[in-house]
Amino acid sequence: MAISVPILAIIFALHLIAFVFAVGAERRRSFVPTLTLTLTLTCETAEVVPDQYDERTYCLYSTDASTVYGLSAFGLLLLSQVVVNGVTRCLCFGKGLVSASSSTTCAIFFFVFSWLSFLGAEACLLAGSAKNAYHTKYRGIFGGEDISCATLRKGVFAAGAALTLLSLVGSVFYYWAHCRADTGGWQKHRNEGVGMTEQAPEFGK
């Protein structure tokens, strides 16, 4: 199996778009504004407000854009992983992969590396999206204990973005090593077959 430029382009595009969404999710995550914090239009805000119907208070959030971005990055990264492992048949098949060559070793290494970085990125993106979407409405009562609006800890989506780039590196090198091992093995066996055919007449003499 030769290296396909369109497949590489798809892998690059899906990973890079997922990275952009992950960075956007980190920038748009919810936070609680304080007097010492400079507010910007690129972030979500959360504040404690009184309920108009009773004496309870609740956390009011601006938007859920961070959750949407995180889930979008999760889906794109998953799609890229499906493409890579679908083309390479998840390292289960291939003419050159049965031989103990350096390309085969690299393919196995980057196969494991791409899966570990992929699972780590997906875990960060999914956990961050779920946590950011968890908005508890009623957390306290007037005159009771102070409430604190639940917000996502800083760096969860950033970690997902970093692992997305590592997944890109692992996927590209895994696909390259797999194609090299597969094609190299096929050429080796083919050349051996041609040599045996050419020597057949001499053996008959």
C-alpha cells in the first residue's frame, strides 16, 4: 500500500481543525468574574443571581460555546482516528507487517503512541465538555452559606489541544511507517519471486 496524499491531507485537516476547536473551547470556558479580573468578550461568565420567584439563588451562565467547541473537537478527532485505522486496517493486515523490519517496529510504536495520545485527548475533551455543560441552577438560599458557581478548571481543554497535536504526529508517522513496511515487504517478496523464475531454466540444464 503506497502513501496516499489525500489521506494525509484528511488526517492533517481533521486534527488541525480539532486543535483549533479545542483552543477555542479553552478560551470560551466558563469562569467566575471577580473585582481583580479583567472581563473580555471571548469568555463565558458565571455569576450568582437571585431567583425572581422565591428566595433561592442560582448560577447564571452566559453561553455554552465551550461545550460545543469541545464536542466538535472530540468528533473530528474521532473521525480522523477512524480514517487512519480504516485505511491501515488497524495494523492487523499488511504484507510487510509480518516481517521483523525497522519499518514494522516503527509502525507498531507509532500505532500505540497514536492511540494513547488519541485516548488522552478524547478524555480531556469529553470530560471538559461535560463539566462545562454541568450548570447547577439551585446551589443556596438567601441568608445561608455562600454558593460557588461550578466552573471548569483551567487547562483541561488546553491539555486536549496539546494531546491532539501529539495524536496528529502519531497518526501521520504511523500511517507512513505502515505504508513503508507494507510496500517494502511486497517489493521484497516480488523480487525474490522474479529471481527464482529467472534461475529456473539454468536449474533445468
